[in-house]
Amino acid sequence: MSFPLEDMLSKKSLTITKRGMTSFRTGKKQVETDAVEICAETEPLSERTRMIVMSEGEVYIGNVGVTVETGFVLLPGYENRMEFEFDPRSPVSIYAIAKEPTYIYVWEEA
């Protein structure tokens, strides 16, 4: 499963607005049975204000100690995306874990 941007926009499932955004980046990250920090690259975007996460498979979202039992489930598909808003002065780390390897797609903006 992939999430082509053109397809998401044509189905009106993703709306992009400027909202004072100064930068953004996107990425694809593998999620396995050990928790990984959610970000588009290897580190979260500096002064991140918003993040959107979509998944190819079932993943569980939470803090640094997240497990498949304690995490909030994110189901596959772009219609099930999660959106996070951040205060850029107070960085927050969000993690994902899965029962079996899968991929997430991440949009970060600052």
C-alpha cells in the first residue's frame, strides 16, 4: 500500500494549508516490534508545530515506553491518519510500535 499525494488530495482526505509554516518534510519509516520515535527523518524537525502520521499496517502510538497493549491504535490507510499539534518551544517525542513490521508515512511542519 502506498499513499501518493495526488491521490490523497483528489479524495480530499488531506488538506494542506500554509498556516505560517516555514518548513516541512516527509518520510517513510519502518515500525517493528521495538518502539521507534515518529519523525520524517532520523530526528524530529526542529521547532516542529504539526505532524501527520499514516500507516500501511496496524501500529500503536504512545510515549517512550509504548507497547502494543498500552498504545493508541492507528489503523492502516490515509483516512485513519493521526494529526498532532506541538508547541515548538516544548518538544514532545511520540513513539510507534507494531506486532509485525510495517511502514508509516510522516509529514512534519514547523
